[in-house]
Amino acid sequence: MYNVFAEIKERVSMQEAARFYGLQTDRRGMACCPFHNEKTPSLKVYDDHFYCFGCGATGDCTGFVAKLFGISQYGRQKVLM
Ligand SMILES: [Zn+2]
């Protein structure tokens, strides 16, 4: 079965995904978290995942996109249908 999340994971790094969706990371890889309101960056973007020190949001690049659009990875069948 075609798995769009696996495909994204193979092609896109966490940093690329973050940048693509408008996150401005500074030199340390910190960005303002899109999942809670903040003025100082507390979301750290790693090579393959992210973690927010403010609200505890975490995941890989597909989890990031899923969270951003309010869809669960576990509900992807419904989403894709
Ligand atoms: Zn946060």
C-alpha cells in the first residue's frame, strides 16, 4: 500500500519541512512553536525530529505536518480517501 508519510520521510528532512511551512529557525535550529503562542523560540528543530520546550510537542517531519494541519497519522486512511 502506498504510504505517503513514508515517502515524505525519505525525501524531506525535518529542517526542510519546517522551513517549507514557514518556520524561521535561527542558527541553533530554534524556531517559534506553531503549536502554542510564543514570542521567543522554544521549538528545537533536529535533523529528523522536532521538540518544543514550551508545550512539549514532538514528532518527526510527517508528525509535524500532520499536527500543523490537525490530522492524525493514525487517521491517514480517512484523510487520503
Ligand atoms: Zn510549543
